[in-house]
Amino acid sequence: MGKVITFGNFKGGTGKTTNSAMIAYTLSNLGYKTLLIDLDPQANATALCLRTKQRITNNIVTFDKTLMSAIAEGDLSDIIIDIKENFFLLPSFADFTSYPLFLEKKFPNNQLGRVTYFNTLLSEVKDEYDFVLVDVPPTLSSYTDSALFASDYTIIVLQTQERSLVGAEAYIVYLQELIDNYHADFDILGVLPVLLKNNSKVDESTLEVAYSKFGSDNIFKTLVKNMERLKRYDIIGIVDPRLDPKADMHDRRVAELYEKVTKEMLERLQDKELK
């Protein structure tokens, strides 16, 4: 049974998309069949993954059906794209902005039906994968509700700045509201710190506050350092040192970092499952 993990924070620009995509890619390299779901109408995760597939295959990727049309038809399987071995994508598109309106029309006066509908669709395909990772917009919205209700766990991506910390706190409060209001059944897998600047006093101060607020055991020990190479991947796609002869030491460092992050995530998951 595939474990569904949503990456969240109510502050934009914290690295949710980058980290969900990089961890999904790394899981696939470790032999886990992984599906990345892009539930953000901005479709940044989709763009990153399609550039990655194009880099691997030298072919431009197109698709005839959008996520919104698949949801309207009640079948997600038709639009799942294979990016590489063990790595698959449920792509978003601009028309996904109509998702909240679609839910309102389909479930008038039924908020629970709106929140649970995506979980119903996902249940038809998720068991084909070891992991399903979900990227969502940084908002209190139908997108986030749908993802979290379908999730087993959530990872809070915390960029080391005050606004991201506030966004993380608001996100945690909202998680409890979802559990209380809709009997959602998920747990927090951890808080993943993403450094705004390496070796910065502001970063260190924000981390200290995070440790005191969330508890050191709840924060990933592996810190995602600020790497210029990660920003480049948004333009050229993910570079895999195992596959790409053009990969350099910076690409290897990124790959090594995310292998550490991903393995820590797996350890955290194992600890949660054993409790």
C-alpha cells in the first residue's frame, strides 16, 4: 500500500516543490516506485519533471488530457506520465484553477464530499506505488484539503526565515482543524529545514526558535543547504550523476544531499510505523 506524503507550509517560496520533486526522484533511484502529484495550478513541479524527462529522453513531452479533465471524468490513471524508471508524475495544468468551483458544483452544501473526493480517486491508483508525494500551493484551499485528507503523513518544509516559521505554525494549527472537522487520519513526519543562506546568523537563530517550538526530535537532522545548482534544475531539469555524463561535482553534491534527506525520511517513516 503506497504511503501518501504531502509537503506543506502556508508560506510560499519555501522549497516545497523542489524538495518534493528531489525526494521523489531520489526514492525512485533507491528502487521505490514513486508517484509525484502536482496539486498546484501553477504546475511548477510538472514543469520541472517534464524538463527532466526531456533531458533524459531528448523528446518534448506532451499530454492530451489535463488533471482537471481527469478529475472530472473520475479517473486519474489516464494522465500519469512516466518520467524515468520508478518515477511517475500526475501533472497539473492551468485549468486546474477551476478545481474549487468544480467541487462546489459537484458537492453543493457538502463540504465533506469536497474534501474527500480526491482521496476517492487516488485510492484507485495509489497502491500501484510504494510512495505518493504531493506538492500543494501555500494556501488554505481545496487543493491543500484534498491532499491532506488523502495523506498518511505530511512534511513541513521550513525555510529558515521568520515568515516561513509563521507559515509553518499556521499550517500545523490547520492540520489539527482538518483532523477535528473531518476526522482526517495523518501524522506529521517531520519539519525539513531549508537554509536561506548557508552559515547565516539569521538561519541559525530561526533554527533555534524552530527547535524550541517544534521539538528537536521533530526536525530533520539533515539540513537542505542553499545550493545554486538546485535553482538551475528549474531551467534544465534534474541532473542525475548516475545517468548524465555532463554531471559535475555540484550535481553530485545535490544527489548526495538528497540521498541523506530521503534516507532520513525513510527512517522517520519506519519509526512512525513501528509505534
